Amino acid sequence: MNEQTSSAGWPASVLVTGATSGIGLATALLLARRGRRVIGTARSQDKADALVRTAREQGLVLDAVVMDLRDPVSCREAVGRAAELTDGGPDALVANAGIPLAGAITDVSEDRIREVMEVNVVGTLRMCSLVLPAMRERGRGRIVTVSSAAARISAPMNGWYSASKHALSAATHSLRMEIRRYGVQVVLVEPGTVATPFWDRAQEDLSALTTADADADADVHDRAASLFSRIQRAAGGPQPVARTIARALRVQRPRCRYTVGVDAHLGTALQCAAPLWLSDHVKSRLFALHTPADTAPAPARIRQTSGS
């Protein structure tokens, strides 16, 4: 579907999750600058206060509510507060909040796996469900979910994050078809590499794994951390993604999916075109996984707890 531009399509109010840093912060500030009533969510009151101060320093006004995406009660309370601030509920939701999880599939703990799935998939879709009743009642609304190019490009040491974003992308496509008849439009945004605190946390994950397994795969973890650091330094800021989200909110008939960034466009094209054996070989060399391990590892298993 080709998008059709119309200034009349602008939502008056927008709820932005994960609005205190990265893509969420850039989006919240851009929408406020363009005259939208913005309610941003934050994990703590300190972060909520900092978000409001940041906006004020730029001559902007927005509201912030505290919300833990992992907690259903907290999500309901945040949407209830947004409804009070917007006289019934926001016209649009930008479901941006998400967390990384770096490490081999069998290295990370089940606690962390549940956390990344709860935040990136379950909590995000919960927010969509919570804002939907008011949108259905009005007969209009727009939901933008922020996934990642990693949803379509799997790489070593990033499998659980890719899995969570792949699930979110798939669910977004289903949701779009399910609620279109109520006048609610659903859009998927898949950014490529963006310089945000995401990469710092990913490197912390890898550092923790190296500390826990000092005698096993430390070189792989170090190689991945170094690669992530180079990616972070080369990446651009979140503003192009924020502008794409604003565009997806503004146009009368948005596209079903927006892919953002040269690396995202090129990477997804190559992923589809290249045979898996070639793609595996290139990625394995990048992460120093192309040679046999020095010693036979113990049977692979997902760790049961973060402390195991």
C-alpha cells in the first residue's frame, strides 16, 4: 500500500513508551515540537522528571508517566493516567520500549529470556490491547510498533533479541489485519543500527558472560563486544527513526512497514538473496566462530537461573 499524505491525519495526542532515551526520547521530543500532546513513559519517577526537564529545556511541553512494561497493573495504571490527560485516551500509541539481550542461545539465563520476551513482546502487545478500546469507540486510532531489522537478520550472540523482535513483527502484522475494520491503523517500524544505550547494555551482557565463564568462549564474547562497540561508534543517531515514526503517524494511509537505515535495507535484501550457508559463513567469521573449539564443550543447555 502506498502512503497518502494528509495533515488531517495527525493524531492530537500520542503515548510513547520508553521515552527517556534513544528512539523513544527523540520521537517524544519531535512530536512535542510538532504540536502533539505527548505522554512519555518512564521506568522510574526520576527518569520521568528528567524527561520533562529535557523537554522544558528545549521549550517543549510533554507529560511523563511511570510504567514498568513487565507489570500488567503498572501498564493499566499508565494507560489510565494517559486517558485522564487526553480526555479519554491517546489518539495514537508508539510502542517503542524494548531491551537487548546479548549472548549465545545456550548461555543466557531463563530469567533474562523471560524478561526480554515480556518487555519486547508481551508487554508491548499488552499496551496495544489497553489503548485499543478507546480507539475502537472513536472509530479511529493509530498504533506504531518499533521492532528492529534484527527481526529479519539473525546473528550470533543476538538470537534471543532477534527472536523477540521477530515475534513482535509477526504479531504486529496479525494485529493490523485484525483491527483495521475498527478504523485503527497499525504500522511496523524496523530500524537498522542506531547509536543508543542499547549497545552499552548489550556489551554489559557479554561482559557478564565472560566473567561467569572465564575459561570458556571468552574470546567469542570479547570479539562480539568489540564488534558491537564498532557498530555503535559507526551508527547514526535516532532522529531518522523518529522522523519516520512521525511520518507514519501523519500520513492518511501509512505503509504497513517502514524499514529505516541503509544497513537495514541492504542487510534484509542480502539476507533474502544469499543462501544460508554463505550467510552463516560470513557471520561466523565476524564473530570468530568459524574454527572448531579447542575443547569439547559440555552438552548445550539454557541456564535455569541467572546465577547458575
